[in-house]
Amino acid sequence: MADLGPSWNLRQFLSSFAALLFIPGPALSLICYCNPCHETHVNSTCVAKPLSKCFTAIEVTEENGQKVDIWTFGCLPPDESTLLQCKGDRVPHEKPQTIECCDDADQCNLDLQPTFLERATTLSPGYVPRTYDGYDESITQIALLVSVTLCLVILISTLIFVYLRYKRREMRRQQYLEEAEHCDTFIAADETLKHLIDASQSSGSGSGLPLLVQRTIAKQIRLVKSIGKGRYGEVWKGKWRGENVAVKVFFTTEEASWFRETEIYQTVLLRHDNILGFIAADIKGTGSWTQLFLITDYHENGSLYDYLQCHTINASEMMELSHSAICGLSHLHTEIFGTRGKPAIAHRDIKSKNILVKKNGSCCIADLGLAVKYVSESNEVDIAPNTRQGTKRYMSPEILEETINPTHFDAYKQGDMYSFGLVMWEIARRCVTSGIVEEPEVPYYDCLAMDPSFDEVKKVVSHDRRRPAIPNRWSGDETLKVMSKVMTECWTHHPAARLTSLRVKKTLGKMQETLENNLKI
């Protein structure tokens, strides 16, 4: 056992142990001689608290030019019972004094004889006070050095992280530009978009125009007017060699969404009559500003939402809108096998504002920025790296409850079908039967605000299990009756019980065929 030092005795050990265990009692208390004494003291003694000591102090004063020693005896308070306090001759005071302490016996301070260094009444000019032996200034310096070093490491790490992230973006951008430079395709003066797209399709790629052609088109486009704004950026009507095009200009903060949507649109064999036609994508700008362009076909009727706001439709038009929209969604959901096959794709943001109405009255699916791909070779879901989410009003119950399995691709397709059921409801409301038609409304207009919170939608859709109301007049029309049955089976609460896009496509196709036959008769 290590040497505990001369000041460590049995009484001090027991006192310390009692204090740690909170054991009170006079048996372990130290009795000291006191003078002067407090009025509560008895027999010129005081009782020192645990871990305290007895002390004797001497102070030198002058009376009538003579030095007089004033002695003081008593119990030292525990908070003052330190080595520094008990070495009074080493600490400067207003009046010359010194103190000695003891704790080895009751009234041990009667035997103490504190003295001054050379009995000096004042400190000599060359006197330097000693510092407390237990204190080391180097500890403070080391702590300060460690703190400064840690702050510098954090600062440098943050700067490195920001720089690497910036360089990564620049590398991706440079890679895109380098790939475009390797293309040797040029655009003839008399080429049109239709000719270019047909040529790219006949070449067998089926994944869009060559990059150099895309960059050339993007540089030659003239923006005419803004036709819409969203959380990702702004949509413009543009002109290229007299042809109308739609230009989606992304915010610079939405670069991940631009990359993702460009990647999805350039998927092999994605082009379809009921999916928005992709033309080109390019990054334009200098060091001070950047524009991210996504150029697609232009449809003057705008979105299905806008179209339904100002148009009523008959049963044939309703079937054309619904059937063409589900054809586009079914093509996305379907995997095409082959040497250069097409992966299955889930949209994840189906709503009437993301479906465009073409000039011939059919629909096409747009806005693939949130789409996910299924890689059958590795059985993995390729999820977009951006932080965007779908529209809350159209989210399925499992998404709102956050119980969806992110590694199961069918779960995303089932979410699309829930949203498509709501879109069918919007379309059916505008179908006129017997001169009656409902006003255009978004789903849950009667129980949710225009911009509801996530929790509000969750309560209505998931907890209360409410669904859009089916008007009574629909039951009197055979076409609307079948439409209501299909949409009800699309938005059912249990994902596995929902109809697939292929099943809905076949059902609506048969209904459309029946209507056309009836019109011919």
C-alpha cells in the first residue's frame, strides 16, 4: 500500500469515511480549543465538522508603537481546511499573520506555536509568495492548447467536406460535358424534332437523342413565357426553329432532381405515346450563374388539373383521359426483358398536375423526378438521392404511416395505384350525365385545407380511413358506376388488395371499346 503521509491518521481516515457514507455522530468529531469562543461554545471548546481541523493563528498589530501578538484559537470551517489556508505565513495578508492547523487529537491546537518568517511585520520588497504545491499552470496551458487544436480540426474537417462536395458536383458536371463532347452527331439545317427523335428511335438506342444534339438544341432554344412554377423550379414555353417546346428550368439547389429526371427520361425503351416526350437536357451558364434545362414536348392544354378546371367532358372523353393515363403508368410499371431491356419504374408522385392533356384528348405522364427503378439483376430498388417527397394529399396510407417497405418495389407501384384512383375520381366528377356535373375539386377538398400538413392528411386518410365521396348520380350511369368500382378498388386501405396498372388498363380498355361500339350503333 502506498504511503499515506504523516498527516493521515486513524481519526482523519474515520472522519473521511464517515463523511463519504454520510454517517453522523459526535464520536468522530474533533474537539478544538477556542478563544475567542462563540456564545454557543461550551467550556472554551468547539466541535470541528468532519474533514475539518483545529487551528491556531497569530496576528501582529501595533499599539503605542509596540508590536503586539494577538492569538486566535478555534475550529477551521471545512471549506477552508486546505493546505494553502493552513500555511498562512506563505500567503500575503493585510496584517501580518500566520496560522497552523492540526487534527491528530482533541484540543491539539493548544500545542501549536505558529511563527512568522523572521518575525517580520511586513513583507520584504524581494519576497515572492510561494504557489500552492497542488496547482500546476501547465495544466491550464495544456487544456487551452487541446481546445484550440480541437476547434482547428473541426474547422478544417468542415472546410474539407464542403470542398469535396463542391468538387463532386463539378466532376459530375464536367463528366456530363465530356460525354457530350465525344458525340459527333450534328443537326442539319432542315432537321425537325420529329425527324431527330425518329432517327434516334430507329437507331435502336431508344434512350433519347445523342448528348451533342441535346446540347445544340438547348443552346438554340428561345424562352417565350413562363407557364408554371413549382418547388423544383419553373416551366417555360420555348421555341426551337419555330417549334414549340416546354423547358423545365430547375433551381440550382435542385441539381439532384435534374440529374435524376434526366437519367429516368434517357432510360432505354421509355419513349411511349402516353409518357411526356423527352427532347434534351443541358446545363447552361458561366461561373457566376447556372441554368439546368430539361426540354420536353409542349402540350398547350396543360395539365389534367388545369384542363378539368375549364372543361366538362362526356363519357367517351372521360374514358380516353383515364385509359390513356393508365396506359402511360402501366408502361412505366412494366419491365421489358431483353439485351437492352427497360427496367420497371414507379412514378411516386401521380396527381392530376403531373398528367398532361395532349391535343388529341389523350394524356401523358410527366414529372419523373421522384421515380424509382427496379434493377431485376440485383433485385434492388434504385431510389433517387434527392430529398423531395410526393404530394401529401395524394400519398397512400402506408406512406403516411411510414410502414412502406422501401426495399420492396411492388410497394411503390401500389402507392401509384392509390394516387391514380384519386385522379380517376377527379376526372369522373367532370363527366356530364343527364345535364348534371360536379364542380372541379381536388381529393379530400371537403376535409383538408388547400395546403394540409402531413399529420392532417394522415389523420383523414389513415386513421379515419376516409375516401372521396361518390355522388349518387354515378350509380345511375353504367360507365360511371364501373369507374367508381375501379377507383374504389385502387384506393383501398390494404396495398396488396389494390388493382394493378395492367388490370385497370384492361378494364378501362374494354369499357372504352364498348362505348365506341355503342356510338357506332
